[in-house]
Amino acid sequence: MRLVELRQAAGLTQVQLAEKIGVHPSNIGFWELSGTPPRGEVLPKLAQALSVSVDVLLGVTRPN
């Protein structure tokens, strides 16, 4: 998962991204450091907040 890269490209801090998707900021840090993807119900919110598809978020495809 390329969360750090996409979050930084969107100009968001971990706290800002967490607020956008309704999770605790420590979750963002965990996902970034561990590479573990979030629960299925969080993926669409995360992708939308970063203006990418879930496939791009998970590294299946490259961003345009």
C-alpha cells in the first residue's frame, strides 16, 4: 500500500487525513508504518479522501 506517498501528494497530514475519513490519527500511522491495509469499509473513504481509486491506494495500479 502506498499510503504515505499518496497522503503527502494530497498535501495532508496524518491528522487531517484521519479527520477526513473518521478514524483516529494513530490508525493512519499504523497503516503507513506496517503496510497493513485498513478494514474494507475504510478503503473507499480513504481512496476518496486522497482522490484515487482503491486499486491505486493498494498498489494494484499506478496513479495517472
